[in-house]
Amino acid sequence: MAEESAASRRDSRTRITVWVALVANLAIAVAKAAGGVFAGSPALLSEAAHSVADSLNEVFLLASLTRSRRPADAAHPFGYGKERFFWSLLAAVGIFVTGGCFSFFQGIEAFSSGGGESRTGYVVGLAVLGIALAAEGTSLVRAVLQARGQARAAGHGTLREVRTGRDPALRTVLAEDSAACLGVLLALAGMALHMTTGEVAYEAVASLLIGALLVYVAYLLGKSARDQLIGEAADPLLRQEIHEFLDEQPEIDTVTAALSMRLGPDSVMLAVSVDLVGGLDSEQVEEVLVRIKSAIKERWPEVGQLFLDVTDASSDDRRRAGRERRELDLAVRRAREAGGG
């Protein structure tokens, strides 16, 4: 119940963060589009497309926050948690198509069309980008503060929370806002150099760089969503903690397999095969399994689906289990080194 309440509070904070980003991007998209048409600026029009893509993506993320919390039913016995990953994938596709591809088009078009923009138009465009940078920066600061708070609550570094955190909606907003701030800086540089030198190539290059940035961000977000939709394992630290708990149980001789899959931001499915010590009768085996299952669910409430199986481990099973355990310990060490916690 406490875990559910914490998840609801986190979703409420994420929903506010997404709404802040949506309002900011809608206002910025209109301003950039108007300024881009007035100034005839390809870089500013690329940024307008970027903001439109981000606005659409925020709508996807809001839908994911609502739909992923629906309770399990007969058609979806493990719940709807993976809706969060699906809508994050659509957001990545939106960034790629609406933002990245349009920016490439604007850059190529600028090279072939040349430029005769007025100085007044460019001053307006630069002013619009300055306002956009302030708005995007405000949204980014809120997202970063939320990520820092969640990292503190989880007991690890902010970088690790951003890279491997449970909340794909927050990670998407962070990626969008970071790319938006960098994109505005690129557009500012391109417009300023064009206005100073009269060479449209500077703006064309800025548009192409913005397109490349958006494609890269879309790739990273899409890759993460794909892994989660296919069936990504739970966090290595969680798996290591559960493995250590199982190893401590006197009735367990060997943990032959411990398979996990994240069903949503706060839900994990765990399937464990163990070889018990000899001499236990059927009633004792049943009592041990019930006790271990209860202890795991009490200690790690996010393990919503737990399957515990008793098997006879062969020598090959033991060697494989030992190898997988060493690989898990190595993965945890690398995650701590890379994520700062």
C-alpha cells in the first residue's frame, strides 16, 4: 500500500512536469512559427517543428500516465503497466519524424534557396529564441529537480536515475527539454552568424545539426522503450538483493535461475527456480515456499508477480547459475560506477 501511494505521488509530480512542458512547448511553437515565417529563418522554422513534436509527445505521455494505471483484467492479467513504454516509443517516433526529418528538410532547402531576410525580421527571430530558451530552461529545471528528488529517495545518483529510472515519462521530458535548450542555442548561433555575415549556410548547418540532435535523442528514447516493451529485466541491484536474500535461506541449496521482467514503472514479475537441501518432506517444502514468497513480497512490494519453483539442479545448472551470478555482480558494479550511486 505504501509502495502504491509513493507511485501515485510520483505520477502526480510527473503529470505536473509534463503539463508544464506541454504549455511551454505550445506557446513556444506558435511564437517560433510566427517568428520563422516573419524572418524567413530555416533554423527558427526547424525549432518550431521541434516544439510541435514535443507538444505532441507530451500529449502521448499524459495518456500513458492515465492508461498505465488501469487495473489488471481477464484480457491483461499482468496489468497495463507497459502502456507507459508504448507511449514513450510513440514519443520517440514523433521526435524523429516531426522534429528531425523536418529540420533536415529545412536545412537542405536553405542551401538551395539562399537568403534575403531583413535585419528587422532577424531581430524578431532572435528575441523569440531568447524567450523560448527561458521557457524551455524553466521546464528543464523542473524535470531535473524531480529527477534529483527521485534519485535521493532511491538512494542513488541523479545520473543513474536519468539513465535507468523507472519513469519513462520523466526521462522523455528530460531528453526533450535538454535537446530543446541545445537546439535553441544552435538556432541562435545560426541566425546570428547569418545576420552578421549574410551567409545562409550558417543557418542551414544549424538546421541540419538540430535535425541530427533530434534523431539521436529519438534513437536513445526509442531504444529504451523497445527494450522495455520486449521484456527488460528488473534493475540489477534489485535482482542482486533478491539473489542474496535467497542465498541466505538455510533450506535453499542453489538458486538455479532468477528471471525477472519489468511489467511497468512499479511492477516486476519474478520467476525463481531453486534446489532445496535434502531431507525435507512435502509439508516442509510447502511451508518454506510460502514463507519465502511472503518475505519477498513484503520486502520488495514492486514484485507483483512471483513464481517459485523447486527443481533438482544438475552440475551444469550449478555452473550456469554461478556464471550468471558473477555476471549480475559485475553488472551492479558497472551500474554504480556509471550512475554515481
